[in-house]
Amino acid sequence: MTAHTVTLIDVPKGVYESNAVVDAQSSGASLTNDEWNVRLTRMQGGPSDGVDLVCLDNGHLKLNILPTRGMGIWKAECGDLPLKWDSPVTNPVHPSLVDQSRRGGIGWLDGFNELICRCGLGWHGAPGTDIRRDEGGNVVSEQFLPLHGRIANLPAHKVTVEIENDGWIRVIGVVDETSVFGERLRLTSVLSTQVGSCDFEIQDTVTNLGGGPAEVEMLYHCNFGTPLLGGGATFHTAASGVTPRDARAAEGIDDWETFSAPTPGYAEQVYFVTPLRDDSRYALAALRSADGQKAVGIRFDTSTLPWFTLWKNTQSAEDGYCCGLEPSSSLPNNREFEREQGRVVTLEPGQSIDFRFEVQVATDSDQVDALVGGTQARQNKSERTVESQPASDLSPS
């Protein structure tokens, strides 16, 4: 089915197609709409110096993909609707400038400004010391793990573009997270979208290339600010349970699904959600704007992403007014705690795991009602328990 494949970056083969353009003319693909292209550029100057940027325009949706930052998505635009948030970190930061051990292990935040960034692969969640013990309780290893893992600060060594005659455009990136006396994990990321669509999907395959078992955790930090987020915007999902992460989140449990306007001094609130899935194992979470005219949904495969975190960060606009919709393989706690709760995935040598999710964008009231209505219809078939206090098996707080 593939009409054309272009290699943009292949480090082992010495390939770097500077300023490459893949479009209808160069690919020869006979698609229904020729107003699409994929471009590779390298950013210059400031903290973005040397950051590669793949700009995908399917004729309606524009995506800015960052191979240098673990194949994250910096920002997007569907028609005239921007999909982004205004981080104090205004532009992509080259990984060489991010010291993850800074500020007690939260230096990851020095490069955090993407619409979608991965947290993993070996771990994600709060910084802290991870102690592994054998069956007898003896300490086998002890190491400090900084916030959210390494993958968002690792560059892809191979990036290709595939164009198919049925209208699909795919950007494929390969990133290795490896260390001597450590893990040897490979991420193969496939981002797909159809010409003229406002939606896209991501399928990630994580493979253990090492000679022994390797632990894997994955969380997708999907971040939205204005104009989707605003005072009176609402969160919608079907869930069997909702639990505040800590005492601060418990303060807002009565309004956990509603967002406030930018509020100076606001301290983040985080809620852990146990999603309800449909017959195809997928769950859906959505953010609806206050006027009901636009929304975004994250539809994710619960067979490997069984958890969901809602991050409410409605502080002042200057400080990063934002919310996060975050499907994950485990909860964003220290890995030792997650291991004790049985939520950390272990891959044997050569074994892989697939993570899949879709981003669906609604740009009028009918589309919004259909998206949000889907979550409500599913919820109507099942009871939801909303806890007023943190749970000891979900949070160490």
C-alpha cells in the first residue's frame, strides 16, 4: 500500500536530509487532496540550537514533531484552532541543556513545553530513590531517579516518512534509551494521520534489546492551554473510580472536573482515574471548552495504558496555565512504590510492548456533543466512585 518512503535521518548510515520536503510532487502519491507536505528543518539559535523539527501538514492539521526530544510534539493547529499551551519555556530546548538532576531531580521541567511528551521509558513519575530488593528483602540496587525519565531528552537516530495511496501519512522515529550496566530499550514511534483530517494517532513499540529483564513505564503528558482551556472548561470521561493524589487534590474533589480561569498562586491538583473501556479495550477522556464550541479527546488502549491522570495546573498565564490529560501504563509515583503495587511492566530479552492512543479534535458544537456524549453514554452503564481522600495503594502521599 505504501506509495513512497523517505528517510530523513539515519545516523548509522550518515543520512541527514537537510531541509527535505515530501509532498505530492516528490512522492508521486495519488491522494484526494494534494495540499499536504512533510518538512525537516533544524532550528538555530538560543536553547533551540540544533533541535530538529519535522513539520507535518496534512492539508487541515499541522503538527510540529521533535525528533531531538524523543519524538514529542511541540504544538499543533487544526484549521484555525491552536493545540498547545504557553509554557514559560517558550521554545524547544536542546537536551544537552537540560540537567535532569537540577532542583532535587525536577530539572526535566527546564525543557517542558510540548503539547505531547513521553515520560519513560525505564521510569516516570516523581523523583526519588528507587530501591530494588530480592525475595529475601535484601537490597539489590539503589539509585536516584529524576522526574519523568529520560526519553523526552533523547534524540531519534532514525526518522522516516511513509505516504500511502489511501491517504495516510506516517512519521516513524526510532529512539534508544540505553546505558552500560543499565537498560537497553528501544522506542519505535509511528505517528499517523490522514490527509484532510483533524485527528492523529500514535503507536509506540518499546522493545527490550538487552540480555536480561528490563522494567518499563510509560506516560503520555498531553497538555492543553487556551483557547481550549479557560474558566468553566470541563473534563469528561467514563471511569469506575476517581481518587485525589494528595491532600492538596482532595481540597478540590467537589470540582475535580471543572477548570478555573488563570489563578496566580494556584498549586497543582492531580487526580488518578480508573477508566472504563469499550468493547475494543479503548477508553476516552475529553476536554471541552467553556463555550462548548471546541474540544479535544484522547482515546487510548487500556490493555497497556490502564491508568489515567488528570493534571490541573491553572496558575497564572505567565507561569504556564495548563491542564494535562495523561494515559499511562502505571501511575506517576516513584518506581519503587509502583513496583510494590504490581504496576511496573517487565520485558524479557527481545520482548516488546505496544502503546496506542488517538487525539480527536472537535471544532463545532455538534462534534463536541458527539465526543463528550460518547463518554457520558459509557458512564451511564456503570457506577463511578469518587473518593474524597488519597488511597494508600494509589499514592504514597
